[in-house]
Amino acid sequence: MNGGRFSWFNATSLTLGFAFLYLPMLILVIYSFNESRLVTVWAGFSTKWYGELLQNDAFLDAAWVTLKVGFWSSTLATVLGTMAAYVVVRSGRFTGRSLFSGMVYAPLVMPEVITGLALLLFFIAIGLDRGVLTIVLAHTTFAMCYVSVVVSSRLVTFDRSLEEAALDLGSTPFDAFRSVTLPIIAPAVISGWLLAFTLSLDDLVIASFTSGPSSTTLPIKIFSSVRLGVSPEINALSTIMIGIVTVGVITASIVSRRRLVRQRDDEQRALHQE
Amino acid sequence: MAQQQKKTVFEPWEDPSEKPIIRFKNVTKRFGDFTAIDNLTLDIYRREFFALLGPSGCGKTTLMRMLAGFETPTSGSILLDDKDIAAVPPNKREVNMMFQSYALFPHLTVYDNIAFGLRRSSMPKADIPGRVEQMLRLTQLTQFAKRKPHQISGGQRQRVALARSLAKAPKLLLLDEPLGALDKKLRNETQFELMDIQEKTGTTFVIVTHDQEEAMTVASRVAVMDQGRIVQVATPDRIYETPNSVYVADFIGDVNLITGKAYPGTGEQVEIHWGEAQAPIRANTSKSLAAGAEVKFAIRPEKIGIASEPPQDAANVVQGKVLDIAYLGNISTYHVELPSGDVLKAQATNSRRISRRNITWDDTVWLFWTDTAGIVLTE
């Protein structure tokens, strides 16, 4: 970082890299403000597609379903994933430990098509009607292992003597978890939840296997409408989603950065007092 | 006079009517193939400041964790106030522990850290603030009550950990290397603070340490451990002056060890023959030794005098050449090579400035000590 000199090679790589990442999205955002109904022909600036979007009940319903599914599945996945991570990290050695932890993480590498198909067959087998509930269950299943990866990486570095101290001071094991472990690993649990939520918002494959007629999620809706031709409304919708994600990411990084700086300052001050 | 003074001395282990608060009875702890604690029996008395001392891996931490309830003995029993505590989980024991890392809860303030245990006890809610403030005063932390652990210094954190573990007024307080994270100067001050607090609260303290100086400073009795066994339990001065084995003599402080053969004389007198052409060492021992038994003679460097002239009427005198001088300011240690090739260490206080300057490298010197200065060890 320090003493880096300007080089044409670096500048070009950087430009190309960012262009590769963001140019498609930029085009999408620009065309969402297009006056014309034709997506690829620029006909002047307008925000009318945003207005039309708010009138489109099908999209709004799908958005509502997606948010509901995202909220419930990520919440369930966070609870189950945190529990799984805790067991895998804490239980020490027992027979079949590596088999168990391997099985927790296996869905990470499983092709989504197979997960989706397996879930579909399972829901049919137990006679569960497909709808919001089945999507929630399906998303919980595959998001759980992501949560457990995030949480267990935090638990590995967690100072176990903190829990022992809580037990020593009279906490039951559950109380020690609730009042000491959980508050300390909360950032990891929250980012696990956010990850699960994002995955759920994002998912098309598993949702299309497990959704029913009354429960179309936004990605399914977008995908099926695009097959009939891209409408500027979808561009507008996508722009809103990009906006939400951007604001979220920036806020989160500002908050965590502030906290880090404050903590460092505090520690410096404490050190100088001595 | 001497008799009367003796009564005020704190020595419950000498009093047969006194009941120990902690009894280890033939305790063994194995982790797989590794035996951490090997058939150990030990009594600790009320109000003691008891130190477990030993190198890392000697089992002292395992012993402490068994008292706290984080480990259970493989066999044998541990009694607290005559009750077997093997089956009692840590949160039900009237034992609190101060962790080596302090284990302060980073998301709670100093106040809430100290109140943590009280809120989980049977203490009425209304009494908790009073008790916390009392602990804050005891550890001089009142002005830091609202701070988080990362907003205070290392020494203050150590005091929070102490206050937190004392708040519930446990029968027994365990301290795991409590001063390890502090620098030397702060450590010395804190040792005296610890002793002061122990005396004020009247709690029984068990401290684990690998620092022999720390154990000697704070403890009423010291248990020296090696490989899961207790080698010797005694008061610091006994441990230092009359170690029962070469291991203890060598572990505590600095010592000269001379191997020889013992030839008992009249009474407690014994002559130790060592090296060729060396006069036998005259010493006293209460041990009954067979003539010619292999022994080690242990003598502390500060018990050996050094002179540049042959001393008169000393029980033991050897001649040698100064090999090295370690000047430590208050004292100097002389490494003196004897004609036999053995090196003895002698220590002298630098009570006068530039005193002892008359002894320097390669000088011929005489080392001397009395017949009671050293001890004879057989193991």
C-alpha cells in the first residue's frame, strides 16, 4: 500500500475489474429511468416505471412473499445454524463428530437443483401442500449451513473461559450461553442472519421447486416475466433492490468501523492511564 | 515469651483439632493415557493462602479446575467441608475462580461484571448494589464502575476479576496465575494487595503459579508439584531452608548441589566425602544414614561466605578461583571454580559501595560455611 506508484498496468486492471463487476448493473439502473417501453432504446429520462411498479399487484405480492419467506427462513436458519455450530465447535470429541460436522456443511456444495428436487419429492411424500411454508422450510435447510459456517468461525476464537467464568459465578449452562456467549457472538449471528436473508431473497432454483401457485417469490416472478420480454418495470424493481442492498452494506460497514475506532481509542486511553 | 508468640502464629495444619476445608483423598485424574494427577492426598485449611507451585504440565491447573468443578477426578474424592463435591456442578459450588485471562465479560460494565454472580445467587435484589459497591471500594474501582473492561488498564482488569470472584463471598477462592499478565513492578504491588484483601475478607485462597517468588511472597503454605504428585508441602521458609528433595531444592531459588558419600559421626553430625583431595564436608542431619550412602549436599549461595584470606574457625573451607561475577546491584553472585572442576556459587550483599572490589576475576578465594548451613538430601 505505502509508497505505491502509479502504474498503467494497475490502473487498467482496476478499471477493467470494476467495469466487469458494475457495468451491467449500471446499464440496468440507467435503463430503469428510460422513457421508452423498449428496454434497449433510450428515449429520455423518466421515473414513470417506478410509478407503474407500485400499481403492479403481482410484483408487490411477490415482493411481500419474498420478504416473508426471507424473514422466517433466515430466522429459523439462524437458530438452527447457531445450535449446530455450537455443538460442532463445543462438544469436543465424540464418535462420528467429523461425520456430523461434514453433514452440516454438505449442503453448501450440493447442487441447488438436487436440493430443490429432493425437497420437492419429500414434500410430496409427506403430503405437504406447496406454498409459503414449504419455501420457508426449503430455504431454512440450505441457509442453515451458511449460518453455521459463519457462527462456528466466530466460536472457534471465542475464549472458553468466559463461559466457565459464567458457570463459576452460578449460571446454568443455558444462562451462560444466553447472557455471555450470545451477546458476544451476536455480530456473527447477525451477519449469519443477513447472509441467510440475502440467500433467500436471491434464490430462484430451490424456490421454483418448492413454491405453489399462490406463493410466487420475486425472483420467480422476475424470471418468468423476463421470458416474455424484459420490461422497464423490472429494471426499476432491480434498481430499488440494488439501492437497498447498497445502503445496507454501507451502513453496516460504517457502524462496524466506528465501533472499531472507538474501541481502539478506549484501549489506548486505558493504557496511558497506567 | 517464645511460647506466647507461637500462639498468635497462623498454623492450623499443626493443630490436630482443626478441620481442613478441602481434602483431596487419593485423587487421580487421567486424560486418556496421560496421568495429570497421580494418587494425590492433600489438606487445605480455612483462611489459608495456599500456593500450588510447579512447572507447566505438573498438574497444578488440573488440580484447581477439579476444585472449581470443570474437571472430575478419575478416582478418589475431593471433600469441601466434609462433603464430596465430585457430583456438584460448578454453578452450585461455593467456590469461585479468578481466571488467568481474567475472563471479564466484555459486553458488561465493571459494575455488571461484579454483580453477575450476585444476580444469580439467593441474595435479595435490594442488597446487590450495596455489596457491589463494597467490592468496588475494596478493590479501589469505584470511579470505574461504569466502564467496560476494554476501557480500563490491565491492573484494573485484574482487580475487577478479583472483585467479581470475591463478590459472592465464596468459601474458597481459586486464583489461576492471577498476576501473570502484569509487569513486574505492578505484580509486586499487587501481591501485597492480594494478601491484604485475603486477610480482610478471611477467605481461603488457593493460588496456582509457576513463579516461585510469588508463591513464597503470598502463601501461608506452598505445595511443590511435579508430574501430578506433590513433592513437598510446607511453609515458604521450610520449603526454602529444608527442602525434602533435590527437586524442591533446585526448583525453589538457587542452590549448589554436591554429590558425595555420607559417613555419620556422633549425634547428628555427618561427614560427606566428595571429590579427590577435598576435605570432607561437615554437616548436620537428622536423617539416619548408612555409612557410605550416596547423598547430595545442598547449600544456598547466600549461605556461603567468600574471602580473599583463609578464614579462621569455619567448619568448612574450600579454596577456588573466581570464574564469573554476576553483579545484581544489591547482591553479587560469585561463581568459583574448585580444583576438582566443580563450580560453587557464593553470594554476598553489596552493603558498602564498591565493597568487594578486592575480589575480581581469576582471584584465588576461600569459600566457607558453617556445619548447619546446608542440608543433606537422599532423594
